[in-house]
Amino acid sequence: MRLLLLGVPLVIALVGPWLVPDDLVRGAPFADSGLLGTDFVGRDVWHQVLLGGQALVLTAVLATGGAYLLGAVWGLAAATAPRMVDEALMRPLDVLMAVPSLLLLLVVATLAPDGALVWIVMLIHLPDIARLVRACALEIGTRPAVEAMRLQGENWWRIAAGFVAPSMARVLATDAGTRLTGSLYLIAAVSFLGVGVPPDASDWALMVDRNRSGLFLNPWAVLAPALLIVMLAVGLNLIIDRILKRAHHDRS
């Protein structure tokens, strides 16, 4: 069930665009022609479903992965630096956290050029990830093994990347599932509101918004993309929970 929930939307998102014919035609809005009928401008809903997930999935994965790369380095540097450097690194992130994420996303996405959505979502996730990494690193840094490495003259990279980072892998993996789901919802929210995307773009979240006026005429135009977004988020978290439980049992 977990693999099905995650696999169906992933396959559709990544492989779907290759399955859509080049000669797309339009019919009447919200008609029952085709597999899932037509949308608000007469396009085949099934074709739009095949086209609409790739950008959402790739943007969420790239933004979350990039945020973790930057946030991990930032948090480790703050945790292992002198107090003044720690303060200088973390206080700007505290200011950034005070701004509501959706408000920041909408404002910046409206002003930023096309293609900047990945960087905006990275910016939103960065403070939380850096603070989480810093908190974990501070706790792990007091362990006897780390003190022994310092006494042996090990450099920062060997301590931070060789011992501290692997020790917090399970915590970060748990957070990554929630964070990736958050990225999906943030990107979907922006698309739903039509910020930074063309009004007739092939996008799952935008399909939900643009076709809601015809919900009772062709419900699949709204339900199909909405179900795929939910399946992707739920399936991802179930898979990560399963992996973490298996890892815990193996260590026990």
C-alpha cells in the first residue's frame, strides 16, 4: 500500500510527459469525452494529469535537498564555532523565521523571476533545518567520543562530517519526510493561487483551482490532481516511517 501510494503519483509525474501526444486538441469545457473528461478550457484532463506533476515533484525535491545541504553546513558551523560566530550565524535566521512562510513565498514569488521558486522554498526551510542541525550537533558534540577526537587533534571536517553528521542521520531523515511534504504543499499553494505560473499551465495544484467551478460538471478535473498530491505526501511519509522502523529494529 505504501509503495502504491507513493509510486503511482511519482510514475505519473516523472514518466507522464513522455506519454502525452504532440497533437493535443481541445473540445468543449467540462465535457465527458476522453478518459477523465475535459477541463475548464476543453483540454483532456488525463493529458493534463500526465503533464502536471513533473514540475511540482522536481521543484519540491530540489528545494528540500538544497535546503538540507545548506542548512546542515550552516548548523554544523554554528554549533562548532565560537559563541560570537554562532550568534552571527543564527540571529539572521531567527529574523527570517518571524516572517510567515506563505506570506514570504507569495511576496518573493511575485517579484522574483521565473525559475526562482526552488530558491524561495529553500530559503523558507533553511532556518528550521539549520536550527535542528545545530541543536543535534550541540548535543552530540558533548559526547566522550567527540572529546576524544578533539584530544587526538582531529580536524573540524573529520569531527563534523565524519561523526556528528552521521549520528544525527535518523533525526534528519525523519524531518526530511515532513519537510518534503511541506515543500509540496508550499509549491502547490503558490500554484493554486496562480502566483508565478501561467493561468493555463499544466500543474496539478493549478488544475484544482482552475477547474473548481466545474466540480459538479466534471469532478475528475479537480479530484484527480488533488488525489495525486495527497497520495504523494502520505505515501512519502509512510515509506520514511517504515524505513526508520526497520533501521531501529536492525539496530536492536
